Amino acid sequence: MADAQLPVLEICDLSLGFRQDAGVTTAVEGVSLKLFSGQTLGLVGESGSGKSVTAAAILGLLPMPPAEISAGQIWFRDNVGTDAAPIDVLSLSGDPLRKIRGGQIAMIFQEPMSALNPVYTCGFQLVEAIQLHQPVTKQQARDQAIALLQEVRVLPDDTALAIQTQAEAKGELPGPELRDAIAQRKRSVLDRYPHQFSGGQLQRITIAMALAGNPSILIADEPTTALDVTVQASILKLLADLRDRRGMAILFISHDLGVIAEIADGIAVMRQGKVVEMGTVEQIFAAPKHPYTQGLLACRPSPDQRLRYLPTVADFTRRAEEAGSREIQPAEVLEKFETIPVGEAENRLVKLKKQKPLVQVKNLRVMFPVKGGFGLVKRYTTAVNDVSFEVFPGETLGLVGESGCGKSTLARTLLNLIKPAAGQVFFDGD
């Protein structure tokens, strides 16, 4: 980042805590960060390290009291490249703060089902967000809502919609009928409730709501935590495309270094309310300096080897304290963790399978009815299709798949919470 460019957001020596009966508990201490237009800054750390509290302070979302900001400023530059003076958002309240929050600085929250109101349609909530930040009519806001849903790919673009509509009609529709059919499909998406969308679609809708005010800064607080890896990858690509197309700055908060490596330009590592290390993605991943960062990177389980005991971040920080001023290498810590030989793991599995199975699933099939007109069942959709497996005492069986592949349905069926259409489930022979 060129030195001549001014940051769109600058946090200077921010310190804050929460007042309790025993005194003030410090949550953030002396944090300083700079975020530039077009940049994605990854804020990394374990749960409780102060990441989300820092983001909440930027938007003025901390409850005052018990939260107390003891020091620091958060400077926001609305028009980078002009002579306009930066604004300390910590000094704002009321309408001036609300104008910035959601409009110029927007946030994507971690769990979309919690961020969206379940009793209102997604279209109503999106239109409300647009009208809150823009002087438009309700119909103009609905048109913008549809455009945003197409931008975040909840809805296909008009060309794709036309192709899909013609295919479903199984014939060539006249121009007016085709336009009406496309308009109806757009309206139907706006009229759906949150529970009628998948997790990935809901996350895209919350992104669309965040974009409603055309913000300069987008704060993404663990936006892919609840998503499977395929949907996660599509969300990360979407955020990168939106950043490049709109020229936004993104503050991306995550505990997952793999996710940060996919999207971030720079990384700030937080521990116990402090920033302990900063650098580019290449610097942090190739040559981490702080033991805490080394621990975060080294503690991810590797598919290449299995350790008898998994290392923790505390192993690295404790070893650094023992070494004093001497710099340590991750290998020094990891060498004390014994690797399980491949033969031992294979022999263990052979011994487990000589036992009587604890759980047996045979040709399990689960189907759900899809209702048509007048509440009648139109057809059935198959959620679990002819699944069979065994689990032995002492064995851990991993059940892996994308969202919607049937994992949770299978688990509920094992507990008899869902009645199967066919198949058998035995537990300990019964």
C-alpha cells in the first residue's frame, strides 16, 4: 500500500473494557490498525481475543455501560483523496452515528438466521434497509433489492432468468408473458421468509443488506463459520469480487487462518485484547515471529500425519517463555509430540472391526413430501438414499458432505426423530 494513500479507517491506541462488580475487565488494549480502500485486512485470533469487540466499537454497538472506552480514537475518512477532515466515530452519537453505521460502514454478522427477523420476509427487510439509507420510493427500493440479490447471486441475472423460464415453460413464451413470468420469479424471492432459504443463500442476503447503503467499509465478522467448504468458497469469492468492483475496504474477522489466507491482503493477529503481530499474508504464513501466531498455524491438524496428542497454542507460548529472549522455531515445540505410525492406526482399525458393531445402518432411505395445490402431496424428495454403514465400539466415524446432502437428516433418523421410508437401524443388536 502506497504511503501517500490515506487509510479509510484508522484505529489509534484503542482500549476498552467492561465494568463488573469486581472492577473493569479489559477486553481491548492499545489496538492500532489501518484499513485502506480496496484492501482486505484479516483480523485473526481465538475466541475471546477481542476481535468482535473491536468491530462493535467501530460501529458504536457496544452497550454503554457496562462497556467503557478508556482511550483511543477511531478515524473514518468518507472521501479519501480529498481535503475532508477525518471523523472520530467514537465522538458521534444519535443521527450522525446512524448515518455512518450501516450506510458508510456496514457489517455482516456471523449467523444470518440471527441477523434476520424470522417473522418478516427477506424482501421486506432488504427494502427497509435500502429506504433507511437512501431517499427512494418503496417500488424503487424493491427494484434495488432485486438488483442487489442478483449482484450477490441469490437471483440469476435477467438473461439466465429468461432461459430458465423458457425451459420450464417447455416452449417459446411471447415477450409480454416472458416478462411477466420473470417479474413473478423476482417477486417470489422477495416474498420468501428466512427459513425458506439455505444457509449460503441467507449469508448472501445479509451481504446484500450490508451493501444497501453503498458502504465504503464492510466489516465481515466470521461470515463463513456456519457454512460448508463449498459454500464458504463461493462466499469468499463473492466478497472479493464485490470489493474489487465497488472499491470497498473489508475488515474480515475470523479464527480460521485458512479462510484468511484465501481473501486477505494483510493480517493482524490478536491475543488477549492486543495486536501481537501484523504483516502481509505471505509474511505471516511463511515466517511468523510471535509464538502465538506460530501456535495458531502449527496447531491445525495436518492430513499428512496424525499426532498422539494435538498441540495447543499454550504449548508455543509456554515454550517461548521458557526460552526467554532466544527465538524458538515451531519444530522445537512439535518435536515432542509423538506421531502415530501408519501401521499402528491400521492395526487399531482392524482390531475394532473384529468386535460386534455398536451401530448398524442398513439400506436407510428418508423421503420428504413436497406439497402441491390444495395442500395435496405433489411428489416426494429423497433426502437419504440407501445408506448403509457400521460403527464399532471405540471407533470415530466421520460423516462428511456439503450442506443439504443429508447428514443431519441421517443423524435425526438414527435417533428416531424422523421416520424413515425404508431400511433398518440397530443399536447394540436391538
